[in-house]
Amino acid sequence: MSELQIYLSVGFILFLCIMGWLGYIATKKTKTISDFSIGGASLGPYVLGLSFTATALSAATFLGYPGWSYEWGFSNMWLYLSLLGAGPLGLIVVAKRARKINAKQVSLSLPDWLGDFFGSDILRVGSALIMLFNIFYIAAQFAAGAMIFEYMLGMSYTTGLVLITVIVVIYVFAGGAFADIYTDAAQAITMVIAGVVVFVSGIYVFGDGSITQAFTNITDNLASQDGNLVKVINPDSQYFYSFSAILGIFIIQFAFASSPQLFNKVLALEKEKDLKKMIITYVATTFLCLIIFFGGIYSRAAIPGVPEASDLALIEYIVSVFPVIVTALIGMVILAAAMSTTDGIFVVMSTIFANDIYYKVLVKRGIVKADETEANRVAMIISRFAVVAVGIVAFLLVKNPPEYMGNVMWIGISGVAAGTMGPILYAIYGKRKSSPRAAELSMIVGLFSYLIMYFGNIIPSTMAAGGYATVIGVVVMWIGAYTLKMPMTKNLEEEDIKAE
């Protein structure tokens, strides 16, 4: 066993011990489906802000996105700007009003929130099923963890994939949202440290401590390899080949802030007045994490042509520049990033089956007969075993390593955004009461627009296809709200909620 493998193995064992301890604490606090889903809506702004960052940025930030920097050069900075600008803007636009509405609704997830607001079980179940797209997101994180195990510990890809799947499934099975949020907060801090360390390293490797000289040298180096690497628009890129594609990226990043695993963090906030603190924490830590993107550019300048896959470009740079112990620590951070996103989505996926479908539809409509105590007991069982089922499906999706991890992830994000963003924005900003049929139509049209544009090869960029499909869904929602007639019965007092 090499020195790197020894350090990483020891670090991973310590990491598992810490996760186990936090998971044990979380298990003691997880008594109801509300505890499992949103931590009982009792968590503070700084913990949630850090957790929001860790969940939003995932392993793609440390493997997939630096890999895009390696492949496509400076044009990948558009992604940096969208994550830093459009993402927080989406949170600001949605979070406060969504949290205020939920003070009365007391919903546990995004499908639950939409179903309660519009008084539509069709929307509740339909948006819950759309959340199944997030299995692609989970699969991408599993692939990232497997790559680290393969590259740094010498395991086979399949063995690494099995290991990370089992660890995350057991962890979330036990602790739900408490386990997710507590560990995410700790992981976000390590992600910030890794981002800063890697960014600063390039200033000394390429510029002897001068940031101006470093980036002058890097730019000259990349231009000598391929002129497109230093262009604002890179025609060779899968995502940054035109301004229209880049616009789609900004739109989908705006919508991503309302993705279910992030939306749950807003619902988990104890006090509405603390939302500003949560957002500031999120933006500050996101800025420091995202500078890891430059690691891919450093790798292209220092060791062009070395990585077997672009997703490994950052790791190759780290191995070539840092001492073994630092390399091992950064490897642990990447594993933490994969887990921090994965466990959050697992909580969302299990809540879909336990709360949104079983409790809110089957029990509430009397299809399944159960009193409150029995319903909550069964919901907890469903939520935990749904974790196992989702883990198995995600494992099978990436049993063979994908070409680009980030592509797999954005299939999930784009599908969810296209189907849900229209109803979300109208619920928050609509000036008149809408028929549930309008929200249902927006969900269907938005989702199928994305499927046709991307899988029909009309738009090659997953993010751009998702962004434009999201716009279509929003437009359909507003048109439907003003043209479709209200049902005869009043399902939900939205006007009263907004008036408060």
C-alpha cells in the first residue's frame, strides 16, 4: 500500500467515525416523519447556510466542473458566474415567500408544498414522481466517490461504487434530515479550505506568488495548446458554445436554487428572520468553494494530456503539486462533497414516498386506513426503505463510469426544474388565484419540453435545454392561471396565506 493510500485510508476511517457519531445523535432526534424530512423545522441559519452550500455544490464542484475547466478552459468561468450569481438570486427570490407560506401550510417537501398550495393531489403526486429524476443526481455523486476510491485507494471502480452506496444508504436510513444537515455543515467548511488551498497554490506554481504573473503565464500556456481554451465562447465546448446556451445555464442555475434537496433547507429554518443570515453564509462559502474551478485550468497548464478522464484532472494536479498528506486530505474533502449532496437528495426522495404519496394522498384520502400514530410509524418505515431502493437504482445507473459526471447530474436537475419552477414562481408571485389545472399543465408541458429538446438532440446542452424548458413551463403557468377556470370548490386559502 502506498503512502497516499495509507493516509487516505486512515482519514476515511476517521471520517466514518465522525459521520457515525453524528448519525447516532441524529437517530436519537429522529422520531417523526417531520424530523426525518426537515429536522422538525428547528435548525439555525448558519448551520443551514453551510448545509445549503455543501448540498448545492456536490462532488461535481471538485471533479466534474474542474474537468470542464481542463477540457474547455476559461469559458467554464460562465458556470462559475452562474453558480455564484444566478443560484443565490434564485434563493433570494423564492426562499422568503416560500418560508412564509409554509408557516401556515407546514409542508415537508417541494411536492408537498405545491400540492398543499394549489390543492391538487395530481400536482403533488406528479411533481413527486418528477423528483425521481434526482436519481441521476445521486448516481453522479456515487460515480465521483467510486472514482476517488479507485484512483487513490487502488480499488476497482465497482468496489468503490458499492462501498460509497452502502455508506450513504446506511447513514441516511438512520438519521434522515438531522444526519444530512449536521454533516453537511461540517463538510462545507472543509470544502472552503480545499478551494482556497488549491486556488492559492496556482499563484505560486505559475507566478511565484504574483497573481497577475500567474494568470499571464497560464493564459499564454493555454493559448499555445489551443486558442479556444482562452476564448469567452468556446465552440468546442458542450455547454459554452454560444451566448444562447450560456443564457440557458443562468436560467437553470436560478431554478436550481428551488430544487427539492435545497428547498427542504428553507423549510427546515426555525425562524423566518434568520433567512438573511442563512443566505449570506451560503453566498460567502460558495464563493470560496467555487475557486476550485481554477484547479482544472492549472492542471491543463501543468500536465496537459495526462488524465485518463477529464473528471480526474484536479486530482492529477493535486498529486503533482502537494505533499501526500495534503493530497489525502483533499481526497477526503471530495468524498465528503459527494456524500453531502447525496444524503440530502436521499432524504428528499424518501419523503416523496413516505409523506407526499403515502401520508398526504393514500391516508388523507382514506385509501389506506390508519390513525395518526400508525400512519406516522408506517411513513417512517417507508421513508427508510425508500432510501435503500433509490440507492440500488442509482448504483445501477453508473455501474459503468460515465464520460462526464456533470452530464449525468444535470439530467436530474433539469428535469426537476422544468416540471416544477412554473408552479413555484406563480405560488409566490401570482396576483390572482389559479386553477390547479394551470399548475398541472405547467408541470407536464415543462417536463416534456425538456425531454424533447435534450433527448431529441434539439439542444445539446443539458443545462440549456433545462433552462429553456423551465421558461416554457413558467409561461404556460401564467397563461393557464389567467385563462383556465377555477373549480367550483375552494381547495386552499392561498389569498389568506399571502395576506399574512
